[in-house]
Amino acid sequence: MNQLSKHYEIARQNANDFMKNGQISAYLNALLEMNKYKRLINAVVSN
């Protein structure tokens, strides 16, 4: 669980950095990665 939260926070920070730099495709990829980790976190919590 700790690792998933850490990966989620890293992806969130990357998304913010990419958005500030105007790197749209990298920003969208980071959002997809955030979504993946958020779903994994929810799956772990529900079990």
C-alpha cells in the first residue's frame, strides 16, 4: 500500500511538472498512470 501511494504521488508530481512545461502528451500519460495507481489503491483498500 505504501509503495502504491508513493508511485501515485510521483505520478501526480510528474503530471504537474509536465502541465507547467506544456508537455501535453506526457501530461496525459502521467494522468493515465495516476488513474492506474488510484484504481490499484482502491482495490487494495476494498480487500
